[in-house]
Amino acid sequence: MKSLKHIHLEVIEDLVKSLNETFKIGENIREIALSEMDQYPVFAPTYGDSDEDYKSNQARLAAIESLTRIFRPLKNESPLQAGILCASDTLTNKIHDFNDAKSRFIFLCSKAQRVHSVSLKVNNGRFISKTIRKGISDNIGDIPTPSKLEADILCKQIDLLACRSKIRVMPRNVDSLSWTWASKHTSMHKITKAEALELALKQPEPNRESIYRTIDDCSDEHFVKIKPIKEQLRANYAFTVNNLRKRTSTSISGVVISPQTELPRVLWRKPPSQRQTKSPRLQRERSIHTDPFIKEISLYRYRA
């Protein structure tokens, strides 16, 4: 039977191996994408200020950096919010390999957290980074680590959210792509009075008792909890398959891969928070009161 210490060392060794594999595939993606510079264009609408900037070699480099990112960006770094990179079948296959490698790495991160009794509810990139640094410094498993990866892990923290994110590969023969934004910036959840009272008990003093009493004295049996959500980027695109043109829409994030030699027609829209003027919208009558019932927990009452 394996000792706990042996299990810990085994998990660290697997983590280091997995990160090595993921990093090397990312480097392969970089090499292939740079070699395809003259044949496969790029469009990065959040890089620079002009169409020339969006399609420049610098935009391509920024797109590659965003695609292969596994560490949290430094203060002076800003991953691309959106973009499309045309790619050969060779590069597209490497992208799939990269997605698979990141999935394996995330699985091992969860395993390491369980073995070391670290909460799975937290994206604990700090713990994983520290664990891998120890594995590399102690030469656990005698695994050769690329010098660039070793330098990165010493000064950067692994971004578990980036590692969980899959690079989207678009279907072939996309002829149009427009980025848009989800217009709804809050989510509404119907909760029972009992659930609302549980939320009240989780509030810090000195307001906990008064919040609880206010809810308990209310005759309503159901409430609405409103949560703000970030602006969500979406893509509307059209493509041809079996001589039929199809249109679809999907949530999207970062740079996507398009396995074709020509860019589709593209249209970029700035996020609503960055626009000088907002598009007018028809106001609908709300089923809940405008003002919150309990502001501290974003709790609203239904209209009678």
C-alpha cells in the first residue's frame, strides 16, 4: 500500500509532467502559427485602433499569446478580448491537442487539491503554482523542464480559469462573423422565504438580526434575488455545409480558430460599457418592485 508521502510525490510528478506537455504543445502552436503568417490571416479587433492594426503581424503575435496562455497576465499584459485566426489543418489539430492537454492538467489539479485537502470550490492557482515549483526545484521524477517554463513558473501564477477554457474551433466555410454582447446584465433567481432567511443568517453583524427579522415579518413566501453578471460576448456567424448555408449564435471568449485560408466578413461591436451612446430599448413592466427589499442581499419583492 502506498504511503501518503508517496501519493503526494506521485501527484506532484504527474502535475509537472502534465504542465510540461501543455507548455510544449503551446510552443508548437506558436511555431506553426508564425510559420503560417503569409498564408493564414488574423483579425483581432481589440488590438490597436484601425483595420490595419487588427490584421497586423503584431496582432497575430497577440492572438498567439492569448491562445496559448496558461499563466495569469502581469499588470502590463492584457489578453485579447476577441479575435479570429485562420489556420491550417496542422495547426487546428494542435489546438485540439492543446485543449485536451489543458483538460488533463485541470483533472490533475483537482486531484492534487483533494490529496492535499485543499477546497475544490476555489480556483487555487497559487496552491498549484507552489506545488509545481516545489516539484521542479526538488527535481521530483527527474523530469526535464524547458527553461522558459521554469522561468515563468518562478515569477507567474498559473491561471486555472485560462486552463479550463477551451479554444473554440469554428466550423469550416464560415463566411460571416459578427461579435455582439448579451444585453441582459443581471440574472434573476426566484427563492423561497426559507432560502432568504438562510441568506440573512450568513450576513455579518450588526445587520444580521435586523435583516432576518425584516424577512421573517414579511408575508411573502417567495422573493427574487438579483445577481449582476458581466457583459457576455457572443458571436453570430454563418457557414456552409453540404451546400446549405446555416446561421447560428453562441457565447464566445477570446480568440477563435477558423480552419480556412480566408477571413470571413467580420463586424466588431464595442461592449455596451465602452459606448458613448446606448441604444434605446423599450422598457417593459417589471414583475418585481424597482427598489430592493433588502439591499444588502439584493433581495426584491414581487408586485402584488
